[in-house]
Amino acid sequence: MALVVQKYGGTSVGTIEKIQNVARRVARTYDEGNDMVVVVSAMAGETNKLVALAEAMCEFPSEREYDVLVAAGEQVSIALLSMALQSMGYKAKSYLGWQIPIYTDNAFSKARIEEIQDSNIREDLHNGTIVVVAGFQGIDHDNNITTLGRGGSDTSAVAVAAALKADVCEILTDVDGVYTTDPRIVPEASKMEKVSYDEMLEMASLGSKVLQLRSVEFAKKYNVVVHVRSSLNDNPGTLVMKEDADMETVLVSGVTYNKDEAKISVMRVPDKPGIAAQLFTPLSAANIMVDMIIQNISHEGLTDMTFTVPRADFKKALKIVEETAAKIGAAGVQSNQSIAKISIVGVGMRSHSGIASKMFETLSAEGVNIQMISTSEIKVSCVIDDKYTELAVRVLHEAFGLDKQQVAQEK
Ligand code: ASP
Ligand code: MG
């Protein structure tokens, strides 16, 4: 007998009928002799509706009331799922975050889980009750309702699994698992059997939307094995887990792309100590995350500084940078929103050389110009013109042997 945590996202609980399907699947796993905790998101589209209501009410809603509002969607879905299970003859009980409680810090709309009290849940499990938990929400130490950021139910599920030392945390979703790249761009993309926490972290931060980034950080920290799989069939999905020897042998595990950034260049800045701090401190003070940064070799004591910011923050960032540029005596500011960041990710890179140059050669063979490059131990990212995104993803996926037929041949 195992303790299983299952999480169902908004699309899996989007209608009464779908909730009944979820109930049947939960019941089946329970009937196999497992203790069950189910974490659910709001019904598809509901959280967006609540966000829109807040925006319609006022331009800058109070953060506390915003969280009270957007947490409401999950209250509906947990009650409905519990009803569905009860009408099938099972004992089921729903819990809001505060009823467990799931304690968080007080960073409204992006709170971090600090502690989960497991006694209520344990007692229910002990008497055979299926526990249904509202994802995405918690309570701070002053009894305020908090939410964990969009997509936060993934993190709720992993945190509950960690607190209960569950045997597995299943994330049931509308895709079959984690793919080597976006199958909408590359139909030959294949489903990975397993992927390491670090690779998944890179992929989540580089634009893969399968799991919320924080849920992966949590899983890594507490060593929770996360099984991402389809809620519509019983096929095994992808295990997100600790790195093992097999993973090292694969040079590149996945290709990702991200069109959510924009590029800003500050031209001919006087090259002296303190310039970077003057340029980037106002951006961080405005909560704008700067991603890639390059600074060229300086001539005549002048240098160019280029970096990327989230496209959503582009206007705000540009205004700040233009002000700073004038202050520090730069010659001007240039910007470009039509960029894409293409990345290759794989733990195998750590022990092999030549991966980056193969990426550059592959792009250049297609005439794709690389504007910026950044690397980490397990990834290489290139900024290119966004009109080449699909082409770049396709050729890199093939060049690194990730197409389905290529993978099959190697086995
Ligand atoms: N309902 C929340 C959202 O839409 C949380 C989640 O779906 O994970 O972001
Ligand atoms: Mg989600």
C-alpha cells in the first residue's frame, strides 16, 4: 500500500463531466489499495475570470484582497470533486489551504510555502478518507489567505507530497509527459522517460510550461519523484527525479524556446567601475529581472552593454534605462522586441566538449545569426531573430539526435 498524491490541473476539472472522470480515476487508484490525497486547480478559465474582475474593479487592487479573490476558484473545484467521490460511495473531504493549514510567507500573489501541518490529513487517511486539497493557496502567519503564483497548484502538490513523504506525486495533465521539445513545432519530438531535476529546472525557466518552476525547486529540495502524465490515459509519462547514470550519456535532452524576452542595448557607455551597478540597480529596484547580459570589448574607454528583460516589462525597463543612459553619458539606447531565446539543455554537457560549437554550426548552416549567447553547466542559450524560432528548434532537435526515429535507432 502506497501513499499517492495526484494533482489535476484546470483543464482536467473544467466541466462536471471531467470532474466525474477525475473522481473515477482517483477511485480506481484508491481501490488498488492506496491512500489518496488529491490536489486540484480551479476549473479551466476560472482564475483568469477572477483576475479580470479584480482588474475591472480597480487599477491597483490591494494585494491581500487580490489573493482572497483569486483563491476562490479552487474552493469550487475541491467541493465538486469531493461530492463526485461521495456520490460514488467513497469517503472524501475537501480542504482549503487554511484548513490544513498550509503556511506560507506573506508575499501575496507569489507566496512561498513554509510549512504544512499534516495531522488533519493523516487522520483522514487513517480512516480511509480521500483527501481533496485546494491547490495554489495557503495562509500566512497573520491568517491572511495567500496564493502561490499562477500555475501554483503544481507546487502545492509537490509540497503536500513532501510533507506526507508520499511514495509518488503524480501531476495529471493534458499532455502525456515532458517532451524533447514542443511537439507543435516538431512532430518528431519524443516523450522523455525521465528527466533530472536540474534539466527540468532549466527547461521550466527557459519557457517549458509543463511544471511551475517552483514545484521543481521544491521537488529537488525534498527529493520528491514527480510523475508527469496524461489525465486521459494510463500511459506512463515522464519521471522528474534525481540524476542517474543513464542521463549522463545523453548529450542534449531537450530544446526549448522562449519568445517572452526583449533586448536592450546601451551604446558607448564610459567604461569605468560602477557603470554596471548604475545601469542595473534601478531595474532590480523596479523588480525587473534581467536575464542575459553581454558587454563588449571597449574602445577609447567606451563600451556597449546589451541585455534582455521580460517582454512584459519591456516598456517600463526601456524608460528606466533611457533615464540612466542619459545620466551616465551613454551615446544612446537601442532595443529590439523581435527576439527569441533558443536553448539546448542536458546534464551530459558537463562531461562533453563541443556541444556549444555544434549548436552554433547548426544555426549558421541555416543562415541564422546569433545575437547573444549564454551558457551554464547544463545549457547553452542563443538569442536570435524570432522569425527563425521554429526553424532553429527543428534543426537543433535533429542535429542532437532527438527526433523519434533517431532515438529509436539508438536503443
Ligand atoms: N488556478 C491557478 C492558476 O490558474 C493555479 C493553477 O492552475 O495551478 O494559475
Ligand atoms: Mg498548470
